[in-house]
Amino acid sequence: MLLKDSCVLEITITHFSGFKWRSYLKLARVANKEHPLHLSLGGRLDEVVVAYETYGHLSEGGDNVILLNHALTGDSHPSAHTQHDEKGWWEPLVGPGRPLDTEKFFIICANVLGGCQGTTGPASPNPDTGLPYGMNFPEITLLDTVHVQKRLLDVLGVHHVKLIIGGSMGGMQSLEWSVAYPDFMDGVMVIAAPGYASSQSIAYNKVGRQAIILDPEWREGNYYGGIGPEKGLAIARAVGMITYQSEMSMEGKFGRKRRNGCFEIENYLDYQGNSLARRFDANSYLYLLRALDYYNLLKSCNSYEDALSKIRAKVMVVGVSSDILYPPYQQEELVEAMCDSGVDAQYALLESPHGHDGFLIDFHLLRPMIRNFMNHLIK
């Protein structure tokens, strides 16, 4: 059942002013008290609304759907819908004649559960109190987000997809899809994502969370209507931005250049941190970082092979050569385990100097990879 845009728009803006409404944004209710969402870690949500955008048109046979998953601070807007629309985070890859061709495919991109760009999250009103959940929002996993996406596709009448694709956290969601709903897709493309969170990535996230909760304006998560932990979130983002770069990219862009008494790398980190603090909810950042920590395809299985043997789709895994957050050996390990489990999996290396962010920068390298894999699916 689709909700009225005006109702959800009013709720969202009231509780998180950083949310930006777009004319092409759509909303769907996928859980209510009669059909609640039971979460992986034991919690429950009696009200879930999903914000999503679509591109192209669904074919008569319903066989041309692509599900596109976004990364940590992304949203449901990967590309502009018209020449007058705001450009998206995967603009060169999504659109007419591009690798994710909107003239051929019906593309769906949804904001994640726990996010702050229209989908239910900590800033949303708790139906029991009418106040923002804050830290009373239940703990979530990326598998919960996948279940929410599945419900969204059910609402849209989509029963099978050609491809599920994403980078970083979006790649993790794509992998979760392949194990949780193995017969639902023809192909999965995973970019700059591992099969489980390593201790080093968890350590980075720990520092980011601490920066937020030690900000006096965090107020145990009850800051809505006030200033909020802007300084803490800015520091957390700066930590994240360091992990998204490589030494080569930092040296190339900044070196030891200075401006206004600061090194340029310092100015860059300040800008990125302050920019995110203006558009993203700190509590969402906390919850999504924790969901990244919990990410582990093995979960209830005894080994990689047990989990991966469930996969029926063709899989393409892409590592980024200079990635320090999820180094390419993690993708190589994943593909090796998939092949050992009988999965039709292939590996490619994105030779990029830009670190983890290569999947958001090196579009000229990603284009042929996506096109080739799409051709592999159509064979």
C-alpha cells in the first residue's frame, strides 16, 4: 500500500531537517501492526516506510528489473531523472545508453532501513509515543534492510530481478540478497565489499561512534529539535574519509600544501565532516556503522562454503587495488570460496589510485565491467 507523500514528508522534515525531498522520491509502507517487521537481532518494527526512486519502465514480462543498493551515507538518488534534476552519486553509470540503461531496464534504488533520507530510522516517529525513536530504535542488520527491500519489491509487484548491484555497504546488501533469496535474481555484482566485517573495519567504526556519543550535544540520542552532535559527527566522518582514501590519492590531491594556516588535507577533512553533519542524522550514522560491524554472511552457517553454497545467481566481485578499508584480498577470498562452493563467480580488479572511493570515481573503469557482466547475464 502506497502512502500519501504529504503525510510522510511532514513527519520526516519535522524530525530531521537534513532530509531533502525530491520530486521523484516515492514512499511505500512495508510494515504495520498487522504485518510487523521482525528483526534479525530480536527487535520489531510496527511501522516501516521506504523511500525509493525508479528509473525506466517495467517490461510486460517483468524481466528487466535492476535493484541498485547505495553505500553508507548514500540515498535513493543514483542519477538525475531529467536534465534539470539534481545529479546522483552514480550519474555516469545510470541513464539512457549507460551501463545501467534506463531505456532497457527498470531500475529501483531504495534508502536503507535505519537511514535518514525518507526510510524509517532513528529520526522517525515511534508510533507508540509520537516522538522520534532516537536510541530506542531497535538494532538492525543489513539483512533486515534486505528483508525491507524484498517487501518493497512485493509492493511493486516485482517477483524476480535481472541484477542486484552495489558498492561498499551496497555490495554487502547485494551479497545478503544472494544468500537470503537465492532464486530471486539472475546476477549479483559486488563492488569493494567483503563477505564479513574484519576487526580493522570494526575498529574504524568504533572510533567514529565514540566521536559522536562523546559530543555533549548528542544527549543520549535525544537531540531532535536542538543542535545535535554536529562536531562529533564531523569527526566521525573525517575518520571515515581517511579510510576511503589511499596514500597515493591523498599525496596527489593534497601533498603538503597549506591554506589559511592549515594543511589542505585538514581543510578537506573539515569540509567533508561539516558537510555530512548538515545532511545526515548522527543516530542513523551510529546504527548503520553498527550494522556494518554485524555484517557476516556466515552467521548461522559453519563456514563460508555453507553460506555461499546457497547462491544460485551469477556473481561478479570487484576489488579496488588501493582500498585500505576492504582490501582486494578480501574480495579474492570471497570469490575463491564461491568457486569452491560451485557458484558461477568471477573476480575483477579495479586498478585505481583513489582507495575505497574508487567505485564512486573511476567510472571509466567500471563501465566495461558492468557492461561485460550484463552481457554474461543475458547469454
